[in-house]
Amino acid sequence: MQKKIIFSFMAVLLSIVTVGGIYAQVALPGGNLESPQSQATQGRIRGMADDFIRADSYVNAKFEKWFGFTSFASADTAGLGFATKIGSAYISALYRGNLWVGRGSKDFYDENQEFYGNNRNFPTYENIPDVTGNNNNTGAVLVGINNMGFRLAYRHTFQSFKENDIAVDDTPTAFYKDYQTGAGGFEPQIVWAMTKDLLPFGLRPYAGVNFLFDRNYLKTEAYTSATGTSGERTERSSNYFSPTVTVNTGGFTFYNKNGFRFTGEVEYILNMRIYNNDYSYMDGSTYKTNSVKGIYTGGTAASEDSYLQNTIMPAFTGSWTKDKLALRLRFNLPFIIRSQEKTGMQVMTDGNLRQHGDYEKSSTFIFAPDLRLVAQWWIIPKLALNVGGRITANNLNIRTSEGSSYNEGNMIANSSYTRKQYNYANDSRILARLDAGFTVNATDNFWFEVTSGLQNNVVSIFDSAAGFLRFTNILAGVKF
């Protein structure tokens, strides 16, 4: 329980819109629903709308009975959050997404078609619906008990089209017994975290696992007569399964005196992609199916693929609060090692594969330091200005690769190579941004936050696109 704060602005600061903990946390699938306050301060000064769904800091969401908010980050993305307490247990839920927006429409008309000497009515499509994965919805539920938080989340971006007995306007008209295509993914996640330090100097560990099932395929079964088909044909398939494991030590406190606190932490992230896709080949007049540990792009073109990435990120954070001013800094030092291998393959007439095209094996070392300096100033007890700057040395990397080219199973003479590429010392690889916004505590039970049009270094007052007084990413919350 926090000590009672004497000054009203400190009560507002610490109880209504709590300044979030200084540690990182496993993001929701597809990224967090970031409050305007957090967005303006580069994630360093969070509010209740950020902490209520975090497994490590939900205890910072202070309310008696329940809390709720709604947020509109853009015209087609909304966020809803709710939290309550049942006995000693804390329960919260979040939705972020665009509902049905972005889904491809299924436009067709019923038409009587000449079908292999007969007339038959078919649902006829001028164009197959576009399935791009632009529909994006995420839900999460968090349960907190005994100084621990457990969060389950699920993200859905998958769209599909699957119909039987259809016609597609073409030259000539194509008739399908089965037509199916899909794009997007499914991504469940589980996160565990402690909400209290295990030792006097810190250590608040957390861990999370994401399971991404990414889908991108097209399968058809075309009629070749009034009753027969050429069998199911996989025209392309680039599905993969990508698990991600994240573990973090939580912060170690190196210094904590006179209102200033300096901590450090180490995070490790393992990400891989596992490929297994079908491809088709003709066996007489019928399509047959085999599989490849890689991608099938269509025709006779395929590849065997592997992907593995390890990230180790030391991070240092500092915080200082006095009266109406809160200052925060964070310095991330991620070291990334990415290993990839791609072998071009060719589908032969008997359905087997042989090496054909380019082969490359690469290892990339990436260093992407990231510095964030932010401030929150309570101009008056119920109005705060949030400002944050961020400088990132984007994708400084060294890439080592070796490869060769093959033609129908034979290596092409003098095609072998070894390369080392250095990508740095380029001004375009430094990214700098400045954001601002406001937090307004209208009453003890209601507040709202906005991000100002002052974004990405564009400074203007009334500009319709990037004016300081033009507000975006609006959030309103209540608590009782």
C-alpha cells in the first residue's frame, strides 16, 4: 500500500494516473494498446490503461471496485478495457482491433452457365475476394493473485475464402469444385510475472511465450468434366509456425537516493520459424501432393528454409520525481544474432525435389541502441503535459553470407561466394522523434488522455495534419 501523499498534485500523480514501473514487459501479440500518455512518453510514463493488463504491474491500477476505459488510436482501431476485483483476485480484460473492418467482401451473382454441354447455375465471382490479413483483433485476460500475474492473449488476423462449386469469370470461365485461399495468422500468448521484487535490490522476473501460426496459401480443385476434376492442387503455400520465448530478470536497483532511482535488467528473446508446406505435381492427369520444409511459390518453384533469431538486451533505466515534475530515461542495448538458410528447389515430374536456383546461408549481427528521455509536468493539479524524445541507431548490422547457384541439381561453375556486409556510418540509420500529449484528470473518477499533433519532430500549433493543438489517439477512463 502506498503511503498517503500530502500534496494534491502528488495524489493525482500516484493514485489516479499512476506513473508506471520502470521495467519492460512482454508486449501483447501485435504490440501493446498504448495509452496516449505512454505513447507521448515513449512508453516510460504509463497510465492505468497500460498497467491494468500488464502481468507485472497491474497493482499500479488503483481503484476501489472497477475500472474501465475506451481508446481510439485511429478511425478504424478501437480499444476497450475493464478491470475489477473478486476477493483477493484481480481480473482484467482487453479488446483491441477493428472488428470486421478490413475483411474482404464476397461479391458474386448467380448465373446460369454453359457447363460441359449442359446448363448449370453457379455462384459466379468476377474476382475472388482479397484476403490480406488486414482484419486485426486482439483480446487478453489477466488474473492477478499472490503477487503474481498470469495473462492469456490471442490475436487474430486470418482471413479466408472457401467455397464449393463456383465459377470465376475468366477467358474461358473457370469452374471449381473447391476453391480455398487464406492469409494472416493466429497468435496465442501466455505471460507470467511477479509484481514484487524478490530481493531487497530488485529482481522481478517475467516470462512469456507466443505461438504465431502464419498462413498464406491457395488451393483449388478445378472441374475437367461435368463430374470429374483434376484433383486438389496447391498453387502456392508459405505457411510457417513461429514460437517466441521471452525471459527477463526484472530490474536490479543500483542506486536509489534523493528521489533518483537507477536500475538495470537483462532480457533474452528466442524466435524461430518452422516451415512445412504442401506442393503439387501432375501424376498423369491428376494432381498429387508432397511437402517441403520450406516455401512453395507455385509451378515448379520451391525452397527449403530455416530462420532462428536470438536477442540479448541489457537495459538501464532511471527515474526522478519531485513535486510536479517526473523525469524518466531508458537506454536499451539489444544485441541480435539472426541465422537464415534458403535452398532453392525444383519440383520434378515424379514429385520429388532437386536443388535448383540460389542457395544462401547467412548470419547477421545487429546492434540497435535506443535512448528515451521523457518528462511529465503537472502544470496544474489536474492537467499534465507529457513529452518524450527517442533516438534509435536503426539496424546497425554485420551480415556474413555464403552461397552458390544450382541448375537441375548441379552446382553452376564459379557461382560460389562468401560475403561480409557492413551497414553502419549512414546518417539515414539514425531515427529521432519527439512526441507530446496531455493527461487531464477531470474528476476523481474520470480522466482522459490525448496525443498531440506534435509527432515525429513536426512542430506546429494549428496545422491540420500535425498541429500541437490537434489531438489524436484519444483515451477516456473511469474508475469507482
